[in-house]
Amino acid sequence: MKEKNNKEKQIKKEEFVATTLHGLEEVLAEELDSLGAENISLGSRAVYFEGDKAVLYKANLYCRTAIKILKPIVEFECPDEEALYEEIGITNWEKYMSVDDTFAIDGVTFSSAINHSKYVALKTKDAICDQFRSKYDKRPSVDTVNPDLRLHVRISKDVCTVSINSSGESLHKRGYRPKGEMEAPISEVLAAGLILLSGWDKRTPFIDPMCGSGTFLVEAALMAKNVPPGIFRKQFAFERWRDFDEQLWKDIVDESYTKRHHRLNTLILGSDINPEAVAMAKESLDNAKLGHEVKVDCIPFDQFIPPTGGGTVFFNPPYGERLQESDVNVLYESIGNRLKAKFPGYTAWMITSNPEAAKHIGLHPSKKITVFNGALECRFMKFDLYEGSRKIKKRNIETPE
Ligand SMILES: C[S@@+](CC[C@H](N)C(=O)[O-])C[C@H]1O[C@@H](n2cnc3c(N)ncnc32)[C@H](O)[C@@H]1O
């Protein structure tokens, strides 16, 4: 084999990248910091950090806003497909897998020279297989569903970074969502990220009156109970790595049980106008072992009566793709009217891709954050619902008695 000239040795084993959604980088960095990660820095939809094996395992188990945790193993200049094949071919793959292991490759490219992600994956696979074949006269097999090793190959600005994916399937797949069709469920990672961005204190009431399949409810309750979001997953990819430390992983999981609150001491309520959504939300909560602790009712929002004393109310309403414009405006107007009439002392947060409809709420957002729900650019808006008008509240603050 040709002498290695890429930077495989220079990338320390303990450098990692956690990928996330646009706008959630800072909350993810805070999560990683709380787990003991070091040298944390922000990228675009990514957070770079360093840590030992325990940090890696904890990041997978505990991070609510990570999509996957990657371990970069090699980086090289990649102006064209020949460079990709050659550099992959001189990386020592036996360090990471044997000829009898299975593997899978996710390719991502922002390069004009190699502009198909599938081609990146194909070329990488060929180079790895050719390396094993030249030595053993046989090659490892590809298994896209349950591989021993899952690689992530990313080309950007003529630089290729090859990483091992320590998570496997995306971490948004917590394992509590029921199978079946639901109207536009929000990603678990986005739901958790929005709750963290809102600064909800995990103690005061949390309400989702258009809860759909219950994603906000489950994520909020898991946070309030200090239950790690990854606890329902069957497996993480790092459990199949050659250097997997089974005892360390067991200790980390066991410790998470000691840190959780056995009872939910926070009022979390959900409702939806659609009985099928209510049934699905209940199933999600049951799957997350929260069914007896979070109440979900079938009721239209304009009849919802919240507990007095204030709290946080979250909305991911229909954005209007399937509604007439006039209907969606009426819906948003009725949300605003109900908030003004029945939610004094509450803080409302809404995510929507429909800024025109949002104007019909009739309240001024005190904060607006840009996020993406899938491909849809959205605003995540905060509305402070004071007792009485905003003007009176301001005057009281300015001229205290
Ligand atoms: C975009 S979905 C919410 C998805 C949810 N966040 C999830 O993760 O599954 C919007 C929900 O609002 C509900 N909805 C629409 N109009 C409503 C109303 N007037 N009162 C209560 N719920 C309503 C729909 O039934 C639907 O479940």
C-alpha cells in the first residue's frame, strides 16, 4: 500500500462534530458543555468539540438537539473524483473494520466537480473495497440498514472530510413516535431545540393546544424529568465499534437512571381539535412512559381554558398549505383572540412559515428567531401576554410605587 500522505494521523481521535439544524448551534453547544465536552466551537449546523469516550457516549445519549455525532478520521484536498478514490484508497481501513464487517456510506457534497452525493458514496465504497480485495481477494459487504461501520463523507470547498458516524440512524429518531401518518409532525430535534431556545424553566406549566402527535409534550416532559432523549433507542452505531467499552456505556446508562426525577412535577398539558391526533399524542406519551403524567384532551383551541397563574404555551399550527388563505388568517386571528382573553401571565411561542397569517394574531412578537422546519423557512416568535395591556405593564415598570 502506498505511504499515507493525508492527514489521518493529525486528526486526534477525540475530536468530534455534532450536526444539528440551522439556529440550534448555540443550544447544542450548551448541551455539550454540560456533558463535559471541551474546546467547543460553532459551525454552520454543526458544533465541534473534544472529549473522551465517555463524552462521546453521553453526547449520543443526552443531546436533545444533535442529529448525529461524527468522529472525523481523515481530511484531504479533493478537487476531483480521482483524488477522492486515491486518498480513500491510502487510508488504512483495517483500523476501523475487517473484511468480514459490513459498512455503509452517507455522502454529502457541495463541490461543483463532484456534485452527486450518491457518486461520492459509490467512489468511496469502490476505493475501500479495492483496498481489501487487493489484500484478501475479497471485499466487505455493504449493509445500508444495520452496518458494522457507518461512514460520513463530506466534500465542501474541495476539502473532503471522512468521519465515522457514532450515532447510526439520526438522533431525532428517539424511538417513541408511533408509526402512522400525522399532519406535519415536527422533528424531535427541532421541538427540543425550540423548547430550549424559549428558555422554559421546566417547572412552570407547559401547554401545547395544537399538539398533533405530541412531540412538544414528550420533549418537554423528558426535559422536566431529566430523562435522556436517547434512552428509548435500540442501538447507537458506536456500540458496534471495535473499541466499544461496554462497561463504560452501561455505567453511563445506569447513571442516567439515578439522575432522573421519578415523577413529573410540572404541569404539562396537550390538546388538539382532531381525535386522531389526540390518540397519536397519547401513544407517543405512552411509548415514552409518560402516558399517566401528561393529559391530552380533544378540544378546539378557542374553547381551551388554561390553568391560572401563567406558564408557557407552544404552537405549531397549520401553516396554511392545505387551507384557503382566508381560513388560515381566521385561524391565526382566533389564536390571538384566545391568547389575549384567557392567557394573562403566559408566554406564548409559535413556529410558522406563514408570516402573513401571523400578522392576524394581532400581537407584537417580542422576539423572532429564524429556524427551518424541514425545507420551510420559519419564524419562531415570542408573545408576552400581560395582565391587562402592554402599555399598562410598561407604565407600572417605569413608575413603581
Ligand atoms: C402542524 S400540526 C402540529 C404537529 C405537532 N407539533 C407534531 O409534532 O405532531 C397542527 C395541529 O393543529 C391542530 N389544529 C388545527 N386547528 C386547530 C384548532 N382550532 N384547535 C386545536 N387544534 C387545531 C391540527 O389538528 C394539527 O394536529
